Amino acid sequence: MVKTNRSRRSLDNSQSQNKKSFFSERIFVIFTYSCLAFLAGFLIYGYYVFMYSPPRETLISIDDRYYNAVDISKGLGFDAVYTNNMNTPLEMMLTGIPDVLKNEYILNQFGSQLVGDISEDEIRFKAVKLLKVNEDIYRENSLILDEVLSAIRDKSQISRASILSRAKSLIIQDRLKGLFSEELDATSELVFLKRIDIDGEAEAITFAEDYKDGQNIESLLDRYGAKIQIREIGWRVKGYVGPEIPTEVNSLDLNQLSKSIKDGRNSYFYFFDELNSNGLVTEPIRDSYAKMQVYNFIQLQIPNINYLELNVDASLSDYIVRAAGKLRLALAELALENVNQDWGTSVR
């Protein structure tokens, strides 16, 4: 009887141990899978937060249009090829992309009210010029443009709509320049603009301080001599020196030095050294005036749009530049291989 009880106890203990072992193994398996699931979830979350999401977050919004790092890299790569900037550092071009997007939107949204309707044929022909499609081939077969647009889309994911939108804005810009050019008489009050280039921050600070201490520009130029370079910008309509020149220069008096404009190690100062109250308006002067008026028109419209531009950190800037660099090479290769585009050596 005792022997039987011992056997039963032994069997019960064995079964209990088996159950404990089973549950231990099950807990281990559950724990292992839980850890793997947590690790997978953590990696997916990290990838989304640090890799996938940042390039797709909105960086620029203009009314109901939104642009992320992917969009900006496309615009940067496209502009590098189709504005003949194949050798320009993309970092330098990146800072101008927000203005490119903003100007295009304003011209299309508000400029058309001044210049009238623009036909589809006009837009397509402007796109032909923008994309450097051979104009003679296009006149024979207008579908060539659609083939080029499709090739660009397949290579870069840049839509035909965005390219045609750019073409339309360029037409409006040209028409506005024409309207503003007509405002200018054959003669006008002109100033001759010069720029002083100084290499080195310390030298530029000393130069500016000497000017503030009462030394006139002529004596400063003699004193600094070989340490500076003087560049002649040319005649401009007074008050309309051009959009590429800081706006403060427009209000300078004769022989008054502008504030320092820094560009890396270089510093620039502008001044007018001649005034012609009834000067002859040449085509370059008229063109500069018209460009300045287009710039003024765009600035006047900015309060009429909901515009937001977020700061881009270094890592995101690097992403944009790298993506745009790859796109620039791909588009350049496509352009050179496409027999319908008349490039010559412009993207080599």
C-alpha cells in the first residue's frame, strides 16, 4: 500500500514538474516574441520618426499648397539643370528655392489679372523653351513635348503640371516686364552704381569705421588702394537699381556708402558716384527697371497670401542637397540622351 502511494506521489511530482517545465518554456517563448515584437516596433518607430517622416513633413506652405523636403529637392534638382546651373553648388541654390516657389505662385495667382488670359498653346511653347526642346521638331510634331514631359516624370517624379505651372509664371513675368518697361520714358534720372569688394572681415570693418569717422569715399579708395576691388555695375534708374541689389541701396544719396553686405569672406559696399538728371534710358537700364518693378509687384502681394517657411536643420538640408544632386545628374543625363532636346554643351 505504501509502495503504491509512493508511486502515485512520484507520478504526481513528475506531472507537476512537466507542467512547470511547460509553463516555463511557454513563458520564455512569450517573453522572447514580446521582446522581438517590441524591438521591431521600436525600430519601425525610429525609422518613421528619424528617416521616413522628416523628408515628408511640410516645410513651406503657400495658401493650400504644401512642400516638403522631397518636393524641395525635386525643385532644386530641376532648377539646377534647366536654369544652366550644373556647376553651381546646390547649397547656394537651396536658399533661393522658397522665393522661387513663392514668386511662381504669386505670379500665377495675381499677375494674370494684369496681363490677361494665357492660352494653353502659349504655355506649352514656353515649356518647350524652358526644357530646351528643339523648336523646329516641336512645330512639326507638338507631341514631342509630351514625350519629354513623360520622360522627366518617369526619371524624377516631377509632374507635367508643375512644369507647365513654371512655364506659365515665366510668361506672366515677361508680360509684366513689358508693361513696366512701357512706363519708362526715353530719358530719366539715372545714377551710376559701383560696388566695392573687400576680402576679409577685419578689413571690411576697418573700412566701414573709417567711413563713419568722416572720411569720404574718394579718399578711402585712394587709401585702401590694392586692398579693394571696385566693380562698375552701370547706370540705373534712381530708386530702381534692380532686385539683385539690396533694397537699401535705392535710397542712397550721391557718394553715400551702403552698409556692408557679407558673402563668406568677402564684404560688399555699394555707392553712386555719378548722377544724370536727364539720362538716356538704354535697353539694359530699361530691363533692370522692369525687373525691379516685377520684384516690387511680388512684394506687394505677399501680405495677400498665407505663407509659412519653417527652418530647415542641417541634416534635412543635407538630405535635400544629396537628393537634388542625384536628380540633377539624372535629369542632365536624360537631357543629353534625348535627341528632341537642343542642349549643345549647356549641361555638360
